[in-house]
Amino acid sequence: SDNFERDSLGELYTLTKGDWKIVDGVLVGKELKSDNHAAVLTLNQKNRNSVLQFSFMLDGTNGLMLSLNHAKGHLFRVTVAPNSLTLRTDKDKKDPTSKPILLAQANGKIQKNQWHTLLVEINGAKVTAQLNNGLSVSGSHPSLDVDKPSYRFVMRGEALKLDDMKSWTVAE
């Protein structure tokens, strides 16, 4: 678990793109125009069957993505946008015929400048994501039942705030 009550990110995190800093006990991410890429922060925790829960605030961004990869690249993502919660596979960048697959989408308002909690459960080929406002998505795909090297937080814009992060392994 991590409540960000310190000054630096520490060894569990890798700053991949953007600017990520702890400010007053909250992790704040910001996209940098010079990166020509969304801001990405990696939580270096291997997982396969796991649960991740964290609080977030959309404060100068139109959403966030929790992205999980497999050893060879992108795998799937949970996307929180102002009006929806979405679960989809990612396309395989090495396969030009590959396309992302929408597994589930729930429509509803996610207020900006307000704290929300996202709970994501990964169990084999099934993923469920729930917001504390009642929005929930669940889907499965055989490709999801693999080892994952980390969790990645992705955002565009001025500020995404993260806090009260917890993760745990689910027994197989």
C-alpha cells in the first residue's frame, strides 16, 4: 500500500514519460509537451491474478488509463473518461492486422475535481473494474491470462492526482 506521505517516488516506481511528483501527500502527474507522448508512470509490481485499488482526481485531465502489458508489449487497459469506464485489449503493435477489442463499457458521469476510487480485479482471463460511483465493467479474453510485469498509469493534460494505492495478489 502507498499513501505517498513522503517526498520522492522511491524504487517501486519508474517515471516513463511526463512529470510525476509527490505534492502534499498526493502523487500528481502532468503531461510534458516535449515528450510528444502521454505521461506514463510505472508501478513495478509483477502480477498475474491481482487486485489494485487507488483513489484519483481528474484535475486538469479528461481521464486516466490503467495500462497493463505482457512481456512483449501492450496487453489491455481500463480507461476512465468524464462520461465512461471502458475495458479493452490493446492492439499488438508488431502485428499490422491486430485491432483493439472492446470488452466492456459503462456510461455515467465521473466528476472532475472530486476524489474517486477505482478497484481493478484480474483473475485469469477475466478483468473487472469498479468505480465508487457505481460504474462497473467486466470482460474476459484468453490473452489476459499471462504474467504482467507492472501496472502503468497513463494520462494527458495538466494534472491527475493519485492517492491511497493498494495492491495484492489473488491466490490461484
